[in-house]
Amino acid sequence: MTSKVDATEGRRPVTRYLDAYLASSIGVGEDATLRVGLTPKPSGRGALEVTVSPQTRLRIELSLSGARAEFVSGTSERLYVPVQGEATPVYFHLRAEEPGQLVARVTCWHGQLALGVTYLESQVLDMASAAPEPENIFSQKVFVSQTAARPLDTQIAFGQTPPDITLNILDEPSGYRFVVYTAQADLAPSSEVSSEAWTVHFARTGQEIMEAIWRQVREGSAGRLDRLGYALYEEMFPPGFKEWYRQQIHPIASQRRLTLALICSEALKPWEIARPFWTEPDGTEVRADFLCRQFVMSRWLPDTLSPPDAVPVNRITIVVRPTKSTAEYDEKRYLLRLQEQLRGLEVDVAYDSFQVTERLAQGDASVLHFLTPPRELYEENAQQLAGFLHTRPLVFVNAHTHGAERLQLTGLGDWAQRFILAGCSAFVGPLWEVDDGLAFEFAVAFYEALWAGLPLAEALDRARERVRAIAPSDPAWLAYTLYGHPFAKVYVPQPGEGYVIARICDVPPGASLQVGKAYELEVTVRPEAPGSYRGQLTDTRQRSSQAPLDVTVTGPGFKVEPVTASLPVGEDLPTPIRFHVVPVRAGRQSLVVQYWSKSRYAGALDVALDVGEGGRR
């Protein structure tokens, strides 16, 4: 629910939205971080609209109910309202003491006036009672669907920030075998399952399935597409998966939105529009929604470069041809205007594959937006795609075709494979041709969600719902598919401004720290944003360019020396400062790095780390 309260005190007001976030699940005894900020646009999390005077401070107060928990830090913080842009968020640290449903009440005050309340829910899990944990490659807990199954490095592609469920579909001589990896114990299969039960033989090829879907789309029958979704679920998913979904996943997915990532070489299979169904023992028939509505979904291809968790964008290249429709013109105009709204972003136009190749070779094209089918780039000789590996662009194929050129299917599977193998960071496109006007609406909603700070999968989900709201009877909202890291964020680097970066030295990505062992936390400022921030990047653009930063590091699960140090900032590469940190408690722990410029609070970042008992890897 969104509510609106005015607290302007006669000044020119600004409208902001409370941005509150708490992880959907946390473990008993582990420290969790609750983040509260203000954004110019609603993010969908704890949406509370307030109209306030700029350059004032709001008071954020927290209280807890449900599962027993306590605050490690205080329960009240001040939130500064800037004239423009987002407010620097404030952080609260809490520790759950028993399993169950935890509810955090966030109250926003302006003086003595309560502007509103929002609630965040998190499921507290007893990780100690979970199924035996296999050897992990990454720092988060990973559970598999059968005993002794251990993925290859290329089979889990999402690093330190995996989705709730990763479904790896392996092409084997016996059929397609499904292997499930989960980030929480309550999602893992509760009992050992056989390979046979999790293996399926496809009766039709991906092309045959897509042709059947296209026939339904042409006839404009939403009801037939619903029935086709049930048929896809029956045909494409093995018995073991169906039983696991019915018994464990559906009850949880009915309470909270889960993230699902598919790793599969079968790019033509429309996994997102399958609709689970089953009959309960008492005879009750259950019909679930499309998977893409139950889950926030993304895909990736096996045995390829892992998708990055951050996509820096400094240039959007629009690939068009001279002839265009009104919707194509509107989409191009919208993209060109972005450079007026987003500082540091450039937008240009390419009319053929040679111009695209030139942008890639120069390292300039960080987004390729196709308004025409990329046929000229689709060649066996990959020389024209050579620049992808260097630039790793996000590719959005939103091709508009007209008259006799109109295709039955977009060939998205082939395009996705070609671009991902070449090295793109993410790929977005429809499985079939959609109405030009709806394609334009989808693109606008998708980019607006990205600029608002939503991850890729949530941005695509937001755009899907936007198109569905505009044309609920048109299946266009089901057409789009995302290949990429579901939690990846797109941002525009700001050269010449500061980015605070924190990292634990000499610790490989994904490795756990050990209780009692000494480490060094390095904090530095860079004039350019790094390509991957791993959640440990904060923009300091509001600070004075030459003023040093006073940095304080705290964490209830660590001993830290020194607690505060000064970080010099200048035009040259700054000398990093290092803090000696010793973990004193196992589990998911956080180090909070706060910094001030000229005694004025400038921001904070939260470094989340996994800590194991001494001697454990």
C-alpha cells in the first residue's frame, strides 16, 4: 500500500518514497541488516510516499514482532532529505533468536508528525537443523537435489549472490536431468531423490513447441495459451521436480516471491510460461500461475562466462535502419533523451553491423539496443562480435518488423546463444513477435526500473507487469526472457567523482573467513566505478572533491583496529587505508563502513561476510 503525507513547513516540497529492505530469510543467531532510504521513484519495497521539505532530517524508528529477535544497533536513526537524488540510507542491525516469521515495523517521523508506517517480513530459519550441507564452492549455503552431487565451476554461475533456486538442466544421454541448488535449507528437497525421477525426455523440439505457441498467439486466444502452459509443464518437467514443487516450493512461493534462475543449453524451450498443476490426495485440483509470475526469473547458458553482478553503462548504441514505424521512432527518441537525464550517459545510433563493430572495438557500447533484427551480426564468422568479450555489453533485442518482413518467431534462442557465447553480460528479448506499441512500453518500463536501482530480473518483472496492465488480453507480457545475473544492477559510472570500495585482502571470492583469524579490510576511493561491486560499492558524489574522508568500521561480529582512520582523497590514485579485523562469531556477519567529509555524514556501506568456525573451510 502506498500512502502520502505532507510535511513541508512552507518550503518547496519534494516527493520521496521510503525504500526499506530486509532479506526475505535469515538464520537463527545470524546478524541481519535492515536498510532504509529515500528514493525519487518507488522501488516496490516498503512503498511509502511522503512529501517533505528538502535539506531536513526525518527520524526512522524500528520495532520487531513475531519471532524473538533483538537489535544489535540502535532502533532510531536520522535520514537526511537531499534536494535531488536519493538519500544516503541508514542501516539497522538485528539478530534473530528463534525460528519463525519476523515482522519489522518501520515508522517515519518528521518532528512529532508520523508520516507513515511500513512493514517488512522475514522468515527466520534454523540453519543448524537443516539437511547435511555438501562442500560449497561459494560462501553461501548451497543444497543439491541428490546425494554427492557437486557442481562444476561453470554450473553455478551466480557467485556470492545466488538466487533462491538455481535449476541446472543437464543434457545427458539418458535425457535432460534436473539438478536443484538452493540458497536456503527450507527450499532444498527434503529427501534423497533418484536421477531417474529428475530426468525427462522431451517429446518435441524447442522449435516445434514455439511453433505451437505462435499458433495460439496468432489466434489471440489467452485461454488456449493457459492450457498450453499446463501442457508445457506436463511435458517439460520430470516427476521429481513436480513432487518437490508441490510439497515444498508452492507453499513457500505462495507466501513470498522467490528468485529462480535456469541454467540450460535448451534456449528455445519456453520455461517461463509453463503452468504447474496437480491433484491433491483429497481430489482437489490445483492450478498454479505461470512460472514467470510466481518467480522472479532469469536464465543463463552452461559452460560460458559467468554473468556479472554489475553492469556499468556509459553508452547506449541503438541499432536501427532508415525505415521505421511510429513506435520504433518513439523508442529511439526515448533512448536518445536518456543522455539528457542521466549524467555521464551517451546515446548514439548505428545503422549497420560495421558501426556496431566499431563501437565494440572502442569499448564504448555498453548497451546494444536493437530496433531491427540483428541478422547482419548473425554469422558463423564471429569477427564482428569480437569486441563483446572486452566490452561485455547488455543486449536488448526489441526488433520491430513490418509487413512482409514480419516473422512468426523471433529466433531469440539463437540470438541469445550467439551473444552470450561472444561475451555479453546480459540479454533481453521476446520469444515471439509482439505489438510495436507494447514493445515500446516494455522497453520504457524496463529501463526506468533499471535507472530506479532495481536488479535486472526485477526490472524485467516490472516491465512484464506494465505490459500486462496495458493489454491484459494480449500475451505479449509473457514473451520476454532475460539471460543474466538476476541480481545484477545497471549503473552509470561518474568519472571524477568518488566511489568508496571495501574488500577483504587476500581472500578469494566466495571463501569464508574463520573465527579468530586476523584479516585486513582495505578501504579506498576510486575516481571511476569498478566493473563489479559485489555489494561493496558506495557512490560519494555529494562530498567535496578534495576533502579527506574520515572512515569508521564497526561490526558486532568482529574486533576492529583501528576503529576510525582518515582516507586522503586527491586527483592521484589514493593510498588505501587498512583495518585489522578478527571475526569473533561464526555465521553471516556484517562490517559497516561509515564515512564523513568535513565532519558531515557522507554515507555508509555494508560488507556482508560468511564466517566459519576455526579450522573449517
